[in-house]
Amino acid sequence: MPWARTGRLARLPSRMQPAVFTGRSLHSGMERSENKTDYISLALPEGEISMTTIFSSDVRCAVCGQESHVSQIGSTNSFGSPDLDTRPPEMKRSTIWAWVSCCPGCGYCASDLAEDVGELNAIVHSPDYQARLKDERCPAKANEFLCQALIAKHLGRLQDAVWATLHATWICDDSAEHAQQAIECRKAALALLLEAERAGDPMFDEPAGSGAMRVDLLRRSGDFPAARAAVDSMIVGADESIIRSILVFQKHLIETGDAAAHLVSEAVDFVEKKGKRQ
């Protein structure tokens, strides 16, 4: 359940050689030191320590064959409530910069540059792809995610294309100067989400989940009339309690003209308080 509260350690397989980075935030940038495993620690309320580990790896690009040095996630965790659009809480939230890598030789963008997924030379070297990769209007990491989405769509993996575009949106969200680009990314994600549904490759197994995402993409894009129509069409038939709570909260946000990010926990609290007042 992508909207559930989390409190777990996620371990990701890799072929990585250990290296170390230290810094205040995984997302804001890190400094490298030598011959150690990198970790970012988090003191939990109970006094326990949790951490994210980052490893360095030399990989050979599956498209052009060039080797490059990339950073990958060894393990991470999520503690707390995700956003309404499923963006995870810390510490996983701040590892987003390591979710996609870009080959310095050809510009191939993927979560694993070494994975051979088929012939991609034509799309990676296409004018549209290269223009997307070098678009100075967006943060570089957002462009990498958007290029990853182009490749996923080319391969017919529409669900993956939606997620990659959503990840680009989150990168833009973190920079006030890229607010308009975040809106554009959300509109692109919505178009892909609808295309994926029509192709039988929905973003979530539960139709209500895709519907809730559709409402949030519309609201965060500022399209309140369309968001209101979407939430009204779904809220009556929503059986899943957490999805229903999200839709009820979304309706409140839409009615108040709120296009900001909010947590799933806010939706749950809002519905609980609303129930006590009735």
C-alpha cells in the first residue's frame, strides 16, 4: 500500500564496491572520503539509530559501453507518512538523487546503466531525447528522470514512465524557481497515467489508487475544476478506508484552493476530526 505509514529498512541489491560520502543531507550534496562505506544516520525517538548507506560502483553503459562511476543505494528506510502523491518520508526521500544515473558518454539514463533492455541507440541519440537531457529550464536530475521516462515509454513500460515523470516532478518541487516545471511534469505524468490505464498497465493494482493519484496531480497542477470533477466521481464508490480518507481530504483542499503538498497522515487526521464533529 503506497500510502501507508512506514517504518522499515529497505535493502536494495547491487554489484557495488563500498565508498563513503558524508554530509548534512543526501539530497543537498555530499563530500567524499576514502575507503569506507558511506552512511547517514538518523536518531529515532526510541533512541535507536537508523541509516542510509550509499555505495560507489563502476558500471559499463549498456548503450555505448563507456564506464562511469555512479553512486547507488545499499539500504535506506522510511519513517513517517508519505505525501498524498506517495513521495516517501525520510530518509528514503532524500536518496532521490541516486534513483537514476546518466552515462557521461551517450546520455543514457537509467536506474541501472549496465542493464541491457534492448536496442536503445536510436532513442538515446534522437534529437528529442538529447534536447530533453540538456533542457536548462529544469534541474539536471529532473531531466535525467524525464529521459528515463522517454526510454520506458519507448519500451512500452508505461507504468515505469509515469513513475519516472513523477520523480522528476519531486525534483522540481524541491526548488522554488522550478515551480512551473513541476506543474508541467505533473501534467505529463497525468497524461502518461491515463495512457497506461487505457493500455491495461495501471499505476496501481487498485483502480482507486490510480484515481487518487489522478486527483492529486490535477490539484497540484492548479486545475481545480478537473480535480473537483474527478474526486466527486470517485468518492462515493471508494471502499478502501485510507483511499476514501485521502479523497475526502483532497475535496477539502480543492474547495479551499490549496495546491500545496500534504501528507497522508493529514488526510487521516482530517477525517477523524471531521467524524468527531458530526
